[in-house]
Amino acid sequence: MLPVITRPERKPHLFDTMTRWRENAAERNLPLWEVAVQYEMDASGWTREQVMDAMCLVARKMRRQTHAVYEENVTVPVSPFKPNLAAMWQARRSDPRRLTDELTATTLKWAFGAGAGIPGIETVPGPMGSGGGYIYAALCAVQDAQGFGDDDLLRGLFIAAGIGAIAYTRTEPTGEVIGCTGECGICGAMAAVVAEMAGGTPEQVENAGSLSLQALIGMPCDPIPGGLSQPCRSRIIAATCLASVFADLALAGRDAILPLHKAIDVADAVGRQLPVELLRTSRGGACSAAAARRQAATFRAWCERTQAEGIQRPPGNLI
């Protein structure tokens, strides 16, 4: 979640709620992102320059994760269970009958780049396996649409990292523990920091993150084996594309009612009440549908056949 390595003798957390983070910023007369930089300096013992350089490196990795499929001479691994979704979307994006607006279309472009699963292209987690790329997709699309600079995007990444740190101090944001809310929901809250890039106040940034997370509380984690990454992909796409919507609502003055840390606590409580069948076991939810069971059986048969025949297979259900 953070671009630095923590150490056993780290200083106490500067904040474990966004409310305290905002208070800390006000007390120091600093923007949120500068307090996030100090948080990471305290965690690592690094200098400010080292922390900034580390985040710039992470940002470059995220950019390549989202852009390589479009800008580099790379081969996207495909199979009957893993199509080239980036190419499919590019074709639709150029269709004059496209329904989505330009910001959403661009967000989808970078999101499908993030999940292309190209060997040799590093993926940045946060919190899901390739979630950092999806967060970057939302921020980068807003950067493209509004003409923001790289410094604006870097500020957003520091604030997103701070939100991720808060989430990890209050819950275990994984599909195994609290369902897809822990992955897609937290990603959406982190991506909603586009509100800050657009000039939002710290309170509006917190409202954007809380609004986004509240929309995604209670989601199971029920990936269909061989199911073209469904329903997981629908959820992470929703979280990514809705980040700008909830940021705009917060900028319009919408109050989330729940502080972000309380929304995280609610997500944790609800997620831990989900039965084990809905926690990444592929035994319930969407996986219980007849079509899903047939797809899983076809996938297993394909895996067994290609393994027996020594066929080189692409990575599995990468999202």
C-alpha cells in the first residue's frame, strides 16, 4: 500500500482515521498529501526525497501497467477464458455509437490496460492483486480529461496510499476476509481522491471516499473459475469508473454522513458476516448458477487437457 518499507522501530502512526489526518493537516497548515509523505517518512526512516523518489517509481510502474498494451510492442496472452479486453474496448471506443462519455471511456481504456496480464509487465497491488493499476486508471483518466500535470497525479497517489493505510489498520481488505468490498470497495475509495486533484477540500476528499465505499459494502467474492474474470471484473470496473462520480458529488456538497473510517468499519463488520461460500471459495454467489458451474467444468477440462498435452498456457483469471 505504501511505496516505502516499514521498520520495527517506526514512529507512531500520524493518523489512523481520515478525520485525524485532516486535523493533523490543519494543525500543521499542510495539505493532505504532505502529511501522507510525513507518514511514510516516519514509517521508513527515509528522507523526504527518498519517499518522493519511491512514489515516482511506483507511479512509473502503474503507468506502464495501464499503458503498455497500447504503447509497447507486447503480446497479450489470450485463451478461451482470457480474451484481449483492451483490444475489444478500443474497438468499441472508436465506434460513433458508443454510449459512454469520454472520461468514462478513457477510464475503461486504462483499466483494461491494468488488467491485461502481460508477462514481464509488473503489476502494482493495492489492495487487490493488480488494484494499483485500477486506481491509477481513474486518476490518469481525470488527469487526461482536465489537463492536470504529473504533480497533480502524484498528490493523488499519496492521498490514495494514505487511505489504503487507514484501511489496513482497521480491516483486512481481501476477498477471503470481507468479500469484494475489501478489494474493489477499498480501491474505489482510494480512487475517489480525484476530488483532491480537482481542487476539493480535505472534507470533500473524505466524503468522496466514504460515498464510494458505501456504494460497494456487502459484496461477496465469488469468482467463477474460467468465467472471464466475472463477476470480479464488473465490480472493479464499477469502482474505477464511479470514483469520478462520487468525487463530483462530494465537490457538489454531498455529505457522506459516515466518516471514511466508520464506512471502513461497517464494511468490515458486514463482510465478516458473509458465509464462507461467499469469500473467494467459488462455492456460492454467482458460482452457484448453472451457467457458472458449466463454465467451471469446461475450464477444468481445458486445464487438464492442455496440461497433459504440454501446451503453454497464459496466466489464469487475471483481472
